[in-house]
Amino acid sequence: MESARLFHCVRCHTQVLICRRCDRGQTHCSSTCSKESRRESLRQAGRRYQQTRQGQMKRADRMRGYRAREKQKVTHHGSPPGEVGALLPVDTLPPKMISVVVTRTDYRCHFCRQPCSDWLRRNFIKRRGSGVALSNTRRSYREHQPP
């Protein structure tokens, strides 16, 4: 059985179990959470940029162009009024009760669904280097200087 890492998604705080094969340093539970987190990060960066002088000037130029384009548009009829007093149907059936008996906890990877070991890590696996010492790969200071 594969060893696994247990973590909480940084966006939705869902508890996630990931096997060693799938673990690439993920901090999100899914691509949806990752994309939403990225979108929020870009929004915050845009807000910070709009606070700078350059951002304010570019926004003013953009708005001037937008207002000039809007002057050329012709207005159209509005939307028809919606129904007043429309109600959604009420669900009259009681919720179904499901009884689940768990005899043994079966840990599975959140991504590939393969079974994992009962021993869970909370940190990343530290990868070892290639085994080549740095002193053998780098040239000394004196080798870089011309004679």
C-alpha cells in the first residue's frame, strides 16, 4: 500500500488524502478550487494595481474610450415584466434516512482512488538530491577570472 499525505485545501478547507504517486505538492483539493484561488489572486493584484498612479491613469483612458463608444449606441426596448407571485413547488416528501455501518476505515487517494496505507503523513516527503556534491559541480572563483 502507498503512503499518503493528509492536508486541508487552502481554499475550501476540505480534508484531502493524496497518495505518494499523485503528490506533486498540491495545496488544493481539485482543479476547480485551484482555478478559483488563481482568479481571486488575479483580482487582488488588479485591485492593488488600480491603487497606483499608472493604474488610475490607464483606467481613466479606458473609461473615456468606453463612454465614447456608448454615445454611438441606440437604446432598445426593455425586457418584458416577469410573473408576479410565482412560487416554487414545495417538496412534501421527508428526507430519506440512510444508515451506513463502517467496520474499517478504507483510506483512498482523493485523485486516483487507489487504496492507501493507514499511516498518514502531514508533511511533504523530502526528496534527496542527485548525490553529486556541489563542490564538484561548481567552478571556483579563481577559474572565472581571466589570467
